[in-house]
Amino acid sequence: MSQQPAPFASDDPLLTVAIAMFERDGWIDLRFLAKAAGIGRATLYRRYGDRDRILGEVVWALAAPNIATMRPKFRGRGVDGVVEMIGNLLHTSAAHHGMRTFVAQHTDTALRVMTSQHGVIQQRFIAGIADTIRREIGEPPDIDATTLAYAITRLGESFYYRELITGDPPDIDAATVIIRRLLTYPTV
């Protein structure tokens, strides 16, 4: 994996405005964001990057507290805890007004921001899931935890974005059944 930029500071005033805008609209208008933050658009791009980067940081800023509160809740529960944590994160995201609007109204951008190797979300989620796998059930005997976390992340996304991919409704519960099967590898 390539080196990713550090997340925006949680107390960054621009991030606070961007989160509020995203939660309300499911989108970030950079012109309004720059104005609300009291900076010019050129400064916005120079300090914070393009819209995809800012959207990725907003989504991460919304997800990170959920991850932080869910990890202790499921810690020490092995495969069940890992599966329940991932399922809860997917359900929480699916229930979030801003995320639903973002995915429904800005589909191509949402898919790019959430799944691209050039974005900030994909590698952070993979690293977090790999860490959780190692901590809760150990390193798999036949594949590294990061590769397994990649497969789990992509599987979760395929069911989360299923309506956009196949036209069928999202099915997070089916994803968790399959994730459980991936994680119940035999121990050596």
C-alpha cells in the first residue's frame, strides 16, 4: 500500500464545516465551504486538496468515532466480534442521511471516494480491519491479515453498493454471513 496522508485534525474548523455540510446535503460545495471557512478556494485546494480528498476525510471523520466506540464493545469476542463490528459499521453508514444522499445522488464520486486506491478511505479501512483480525483471531495461517481485510472490505462494499452495481437492494446481512465464513478458517 502507498503512503496515505494523515487524517485532518478533528478540531480543524474546515472539517467541522465540511461535516455539517455533508450531513445536511450529502455533498460538499467547495465554493461555500471556502467561504464558510473564511479562506479562498485556492487556499482551500492548497491546504486541503481536491473535493475527493475533502469528501474522503469527512467520511473518515464520521466513521472513525464509530470504529473507536465499536472496537471495545466487540473486543475479545473473536470471529463473532469482528463480524458484528463490520456489520454494525455497514448498517450505521447505510442509515446515515448524508451517506445515503451522497451515494444516491453522486454515485460515481461516492464510489471513487470510497473505493479508490488514490482516496483516503480504502486503505484506512483495510488497515483497521486487518488490525482487528490480528487482535481478535490472530494472523491467518495461509494468507496475511491485510489481504484478508482487503477481501472483506471489498465484499462489504459490493453488498453495500449492490443497488448501484446490479440493481438489487443492498444486503448487508448477506455480506456478514459471507464475511463470517471467510473468517472461520481452520486453525493450525
